[in-house]
Amino acid sequence: MKQYKIVRYIVFAIIGFVIFGTGLVLIKLLPDADGILKTLPYICVGLGSGLLGGNLGTAIKNRAALKNPQIAKQVEIEEKDERNRAISNRAKANAYDLMIYTYSAILLAFALMGVELYVVLTLVAVYLFIISANAYYLNKYHKEM
């Protein structure tokens, strides 16, 4: 059975809270900032909230698993079940297909709205990276299977 650790996730959640709080303080203290200081607070808020939420949720889940090992074992069996994995993979595939169309529509809308060129080119680079990763894994799995 899997060993559940809590302290590590609590520490990362605290770090996330500190980064989140720092972002909020910077937003309040630097309303007229320029350059990187204009976006840094919002990056801190985003990263901090992601760290806080993800690690706190994992810590709570692991604590519940430690308190009730029978339920933890049942959850572990369900996670490894082939049917559940097939369902999850199918849902991911459908979400990926939807994301490709949505992302390309947003990209086209930004280009037609006249958004700055570096923003559009960044989105194009990310889009091409996703498509390239898809082609790579498609080729890799065709060779394996």
C-alpha cells in the first residue's frame, strides 16, 4: 500500500499562501508600476493560489487516507482499475479535441482583434508545441503497440 505523506504538502501549501499574500500586497502597494512589476503581483497570485490549493487538497486527502486505511485501499484499487483508466483516457482525448478547436478559435479572434503581435506569436508557439507533442506521442505509441 502507498505511503501517505502530509508534512511536505502542508509546507508547500504554506509557501503557496506566502506567495499568494505577497502578490496581493504588491498589487496594493504598487498600483502604478511599470514593466515586470506590473505583472509580477498577478503571477504571484496565480502561482501562490495554485500551490496553496493543490497541496492543501492533497494533504487533506492523504490525512483522510491515513485515518481510514480501508477506504484508502478501495480508492487505490479504483485508480488502478483498467476500466476507470480507459474512461479517464477517453475523457482526456475528448477534452484535447475540444481544446484544439477552442484554442485555435481564440487564436484567430486575438489575431483579428489586433492584439499585440508578441501575444499572438506566443499563443501560436504554445499551440504548435501542443500539436507537436501530440504527433510525438502518436508516433511513439504506434511504435510501441
